[in-house]
Amino acid sequence: MNAAITTLDPDAQMRLHEILARHEGSATNLLPILHDIQEVMGYVPSDAVPEIARALNLSRAEVHGVITYYHHFRQAPAGKHVIQICRAESCQSMGAEKLLAHAQQQLGCAMHGTTTDGCFTLEAAYCLGLCASSPALTIDEEVHARMTPESFDALVAELRSQA
Amino acid sequence: MSTTIYVPRDSAALAVGADRVAQKIAQEAEKRGQTVTIVRNSSRGLFWLEPLIEIATPAGRVAYGPVTPADVASLFDAGMLEGSAHALGHGLTEEIPYLKNQERLTFARMGITDPVSLDDYENHQGFEGLRKALGMSAVEIVKEVLDSGLRGRGGAAFPAGIKWKTVLNTPANQKYIVCNADEGDSGTFSDRMTMEGDPFMLIEGMTIAGLAVGATQGFIYVRSEYPHAIAALNQAIAIAELAGYLGNNILDSGKAFSLQVRKAAGSYVCGEETALLESIEGRRGIVRAKPPLPAIEGLFGLPTVINNVITLASVPIILAKGAAAYKSYGMGRSLGTLPFQLAGNIKQGGLVEKAFGLTLRELVFEFGGGSRSGRPIKAIQVGGPLGTYIPESQWDLPLDYEAYLAIGGTLGHGGVVVHDDTANMSVLARYAMEFCALESCGKCTPCRIGSTRGVEVIDKITSNTNREQQIVLLRDLCNTMTYGSLCAMGGMTPNPVLSALNHFPEDFGIA
């Protein structure tokens, strides 16, 4: 019964089992489990769904429903860095839409897309709580505010040079 | 002798380079053979001046900002360590009018202390409220909160004491305290500042709530967009547990209370209390029908106090100073203070804690200094993405829950987002519908379908496709959403849409 349901490699399977064991098979821990999986693997692989469902005594549909409901969870790997540009009202008032257009052009990818070199995935955010210093964005968990197209280019160039 | 230099660790300071400034100060001091102690404090909330560094001098703290790494050498040259003058200098921090003219109760420690220093917290009136509460009965604590007039600061403004009383009077073996820290409202950051900058205050407030209603377990549901807040809370909870402020025997009282942080996952509607409870239980954040109220059947079906961060964070000072002291601030039924957040196109953006009753004009011009672009201000959205766009004719109304309700608006969570005259209000109205479509939980039809139809109808209005007829349709749709939606998401999305349409018809092509 253990076989067949997953094509995760042994290393990923081991890490998945560690996470599931840590959360003691409680369905109320589904969100913390998904966060842990995404932190370790970068996304929530669809092959992990049956294993999670079995460990928590849930249906696959229930687990799938939760993964797809929340914007934060990814079903496919992202680029090396995830850039989230805020497009909520406060940032709009300071040119967020222009910044977003600039970013799409510079990176050569659309929103939710990944650059061809796999370095960046571009996402929108809806408020980062930096509204007195708009426009704002995050790169992974690093926050940046009072952004301009020039400072955006500098950030991207710096990260590219580290790649 | 070592000089103490404060460099904030608040996200808004980090986002404009505070870490690099702190590093540069350390390097420069070493190079010059000067001994300095760098404290990573919370932010004063004067965000246009961040990174705002402060030097401890015999006369008080002296402020410099906004400081970039390139300014550091010249600040040392000018005698920053003695508090000497410099082009970036602002003199004594406490004398900066923006700060001096505030009434900081909940934010009294903000910018002053190291957020995760228990000593700092205790030396600045920390845990005075909890110590007092431990000497009171549950009924007495609830009465104090009830008498203070404290209303839910998340936006709904429901009296906190009534909620607590309901939970207290509902018998159950297990009850819960849930803190709604899913601060999704754009234009707001007071919850984030509190969690990052004064986490012990929230812990204290939640512990008092636990004592008041007989709950022994608490959850703080924090949005995933706030990694620094999550880290600060986890660190503070661990410290509080070690020091006996949390755990099975709080300060040897025999009372128990434990806390855990739950990381959200990017769903705006999870800021709605019942959706939030669903999410903690491990499900999709779908809104529950009320009744039953969470106070009676909340988390895991048990009686639950669910309050916003600022509501719970206001409790320690209410207990410490007494309900009468708290309610001496404010007006009418809006008592105490509200931390307003000045955001968007504003010159001096930041946090302004004031008693209810000042006007939007005072807030935006006297504190905020007008628009950042220097252009005339066109509209101000008060109360987050579901708040109303306020035109100049209404800027002199008092900021009071009832006064705003009377004009079809809301104070919400205290967010104030300024737009200058380049803003196109039909674009912002369309965005409100688009955001609702993106974030709707999907349970009720007016919100799920209405928002998508709303985007289409606004597009037809702006492209002049049967404009007159489509305007009637938009108003009808908004009416259905307002009265037919299950929660505030669909119910209040018409606020920004209709206020934009009513006050700025020219932006919709209506002459």
C-alpha cells in the first residue's frame, strides 16, 4: 500500500515523513505541515498529497482543496528568488502599477511567471504592511520600500551577480 | 564610555536599509576607536525619516534621519555621538512635533525599547496590567474592559467587553483566545508594528483575556507576509515562558495560559473571524454563517474570544491605569485612542496614535504634511480596501465610529491612504471589485459572482457601452452585495466603489 502512490524520490519522502511525524497526524496541523513542506522543498509536490491525506485521515480532495485555496502555497517550483510587488491601494498611489510593468519588462516574464534563467519568479502581493513607504516589494523574505525602477534594477542585478 | 545608538529593526526600517546602516555605524566606530552599543529598537513610527537613528545623550535621545550608509561618516565627523547638529538632525526625538502631538497609550513603548528585551518591557510598565489582573476575579477583569469602552480595533468596532462577557458566561471545559493578526487591510501596519516592536504587550493582553474568560490556550494567527512579526512573536513567547509569564503556573498564581503562533497562507478573507477559525482548524478559509457566534461556538466548536491585535494590546494599559483613565480619551461611543496609519501618497507617512475625534484634515495635513508628490490631494481612503473614498467636503468630520458610519464609511482598522489628483477613481473602483473577486471565499453568491460582474460593469461604464444603463446595474449590484453577502468582504466592497462613483463621477465619464 505504501508503494505506487508516490513518485517522490527517497530523500523527499524521508523529509515528508519527518514533517508528518512531527505534526502527529493531526488534521488541524494541515497548514503548518504545508508550510513546512514548502519551506523544505520549495513547493508542495502533487505526489505528496496522497501521503498527507493518509497521515491526517483526510481525503485527497480535502488536502488539494486547501493547497489550492491559499495563494501562498505553490504546486510547482518557483525560481531561485521570488519577487512580490505590492499592488494594493497605497502602493498604487505611489506608482506600483508602473513598477510592476517595469519589472515585467526587465525580467521578461509576466506575473506568476519565471525568468528564463530560473533566477526570479514574479508575483503580486496585496499589502506588505509597508504602506507609509510605498511602493514596496519583497524578495524572498527580505523587504524593500520606497522603490523606483532604478532601485529595482539594482536589486535584480545584485542578486543575478550572486547567482 | 560607551554611547548607545538605536537603529530600528522594524520591517519599515529594514526595507529602507537599516541593517546596512547599523553595520556601517559599527565599522565606522571601530575605525575611529569609539565605543558604541547598538540597540536594535522598535520604530517610532515616523516612517518618512527611517532609517531614523537615535543617540542616547544626557539631555535625552537625539534623532537623525533618514540615514543612509553613505551619511554615517559625516554624522561621526559632525559629532553625532554628542548629539551635535547635522543636516539630518532633528534634535530631541521626543520634541519632534509629529511624535509630541500624539497621545500614545498602546504605542507608549514603541521606538523606545528593544522589542525582545524582557528587562526593557518590565522597566517600562510591562506586565503591570497582568499583575493587577491576577489579583482580580474574572468578572472584575471583564467589567474593567467593558467599562473602558474598548471596541474591536480590527474594524467591526464591537465592544470587546461584551464579547468577553459572553465567553465568560458560556460554560465549557476548554475555551480559547484567538488573536486576529491577519492584517490584510492595505494601508495598515499597526498590528505589524505591535508584533514586531512590542510583542510582550500582545502576550500580556492575551494572557489577561485568558484569565478573564477562563481560557488556557491562545493562538495568534499571523499573515505569511509578516515573517519578521512571526519571528519576534516566537522569540518573545519563548522568553515569556522561561520567565514564568506564560505556562502552567503564571507568576505562581496557579493559573495557566499558553500561546502558539499560526502562520496564515495569503488569504485576505481569513481576516474575517470565522474564516480565520476554519483556517486554524486546518481547512480552507471559508466564512461560517453566524449564529452561532464564535463567543459561543468558536474554535473547535468551543467558546472563543477572537480579537484583533490592537484590541488585545490595549488591554494591559486598561488594566494598569484603569477603565476611567482609558475612557477619558475619545468622544461619544468611540473611547480611547486609535493608532491611525498614514499611508500612500503622503509626505510624512507613519503611525499617529490619537484619541478619536480629530479630523482627517488634521491628520493628513498637520501630521502628514500633505501629499508626497506635492500635488493636490483628491481622495483619501479610510479604513482599508473596504473603506470609503473620502472627498475634501468630508475631511472635517470627526474621526469617530458613528460619524463615519453616518456617511456610509468606516474607520476600520485606522488605515488612511492618500491619493493625489493623478488618481483615476474608476480604476480604483474597478480594483476594489477585482480584489474582491480574487479574494472571495466563494461561499455566497453576491460576493463570488457579484465581484466579477462588478469588474465587467465598470469596464462597460468607462468604455461608454450603454453607460447610463450600466450605472443603474452597478448600483443594483452593489445593493445586492451590501445586503446579500455573508460577511464584510462582499458586504463592504461597494463602499469604495460607490463612494468613487458618487464623489468622482467625472472619472467614470459622467459629466
